[in-house]
Amino acid sequence: MPDVIDPKAGTGDWKGFHTPLEQIFEAAQDWKRQLAAVTKPWLCWNVSHRWSYLQQKLVRHVGWTPVVGCDPRVGFPPLIPEAVAIDFNEAFHYPVMWPMFPLEFAFLFTGRLAFWHADLLCRLPVLEQLAKGFEVLHDGQMSAVLDKGGVRNSFHSKSHRFWELCGCTTRSASENQFYNGAGWWRSFALHPKCVLAEERARRQQYSWDSGVGILYWKNNYKGAVVPVDVRLVKEGHCSEIGKRDYRAAANHKEAIRDLPSELDMNYSLDEVAARLGIAGFLK
């Protein structure tokens, strides 16, 4: 491993990753142990304590168990009694970690894993619909938001992707993606399981972004993906998308972006919760 760790290493980007895979497989045994009694884990990534605590309550409301990971710069939030906190970064000490890091290796530590962005909230009927859909997935199936990048990008199929805004994976789907080198991480052409020069060259024609590998898995390896319509969840996505007055912090386009500051600088959690009818969960 290099003396200076590339911040991309913990964000889920094969281009900046140099950790031996054996180290991840070993660390995942501890993650698996912590989830041994959990049948319906839902990954909630903490970048802001109040947002995470609300997400945990919502996940509990639909009958799932919050599995709380965190950006190491922020640490863990307060936990509801049912939540399971896992330090996915304990064995690696990356300066930054994003939820795509453990999501890529879900097959190593759980039979099923739901997930959503730290900046996503949903109305209860929407969340209940998502939870029911995730629960009935067969092993080998997964669910995620299909993202074609808008009308202007609709014909550029090599930049389309499945987006980790929200979704659920199962053990066999995650394992099949990993061993075909077509999972969640960015720069999937550089996946260590993609070893043929011809195949790497083919993949280099596609976008580097996260989730492009998932769509590639669906199209080229007969992967079973149940799409989530982005229109179902977009009203609760508190990001820069569609917000013309969005204020970006320093290093906004880099791995070390300060998402915690940006989230609270651009959105009032109280106002968003009231708009979505979930303000009662803030108490």
C-alpha cells in the first residue's frame, strides 16, 4: 500500500484502490458476525447526525434494521436501540469512506442489504412500497434506480447506470457481480476480476461512474435487476440535482468533498421532513 492513501480508495473507485482484497475479505468476517442476527439490514450512511437519526427511525418504521456506517470525518451518530453500528473503516483507516465501499462486498457479510443515500428521505407510503419490494427479491436479484441522465443523455447508453440512490442487493447478485468484475464501484474497467485486455478495452468505452458496472452486469451477464423509478423518490433527494441555488463547499468535485456541510447549508431538515409528512419522527 502506498505511504499516502488516495482518498478515492475508500470511496469505491478501482482507479485509486491499492488495498489487498484479502484484507477486505478478512474485515468482512467481522461485519458478518455483527449482522448474524439481522435478517433485513438497511445501510444508513452517516454524514450528519440528525439526518441519520431520522433515517434510522424511518427504516425501523418499515420493519428493517438500520445498519449505520459513517464518514470517518463525522463519526457515528446517536443510535436508536435497534440499530447496528459497523465501523467499515476500522481495518483500513481511509481518510474518507463512502457507502459504495461496503456495498461492493455485500455478499461477504449478509444475505440481503437495502441501502439509500445519506441525503434521501421519503414519504411513508413511498418508503413502505420500497421496503416491500426489497423484501420479496429472490436471491440473485437486486433493485436500484435506473439513471439515464435526463433527456439530453438518453441516447448515450454507455453513460447510463444503476444509481445507488436507493435499492437492495442479495448475496448471489452481489457475488456474481464481483466475480464478473461488474459491481458498484467507479472505474469498473479496472476491476481486479476483469483480467482480459480485450474486455478492459471494451469497458473503457463506458462511463467511469458508480453503478455503470451494474447496468453492464445486467446487459452482458444476464443480471436480474428490478428498477426503482426515480420519480418515486426524487422529491426527497436533498442534493444539488435540480437545485439552482445549491451552494457548494470547497473541493465539491473531489473525493474529500464536505457533504456534511453542504447538506446542512442547503437544506433544513425540519422543512424537508415537514414537506414529506415525516416531521413526527424528529421528536
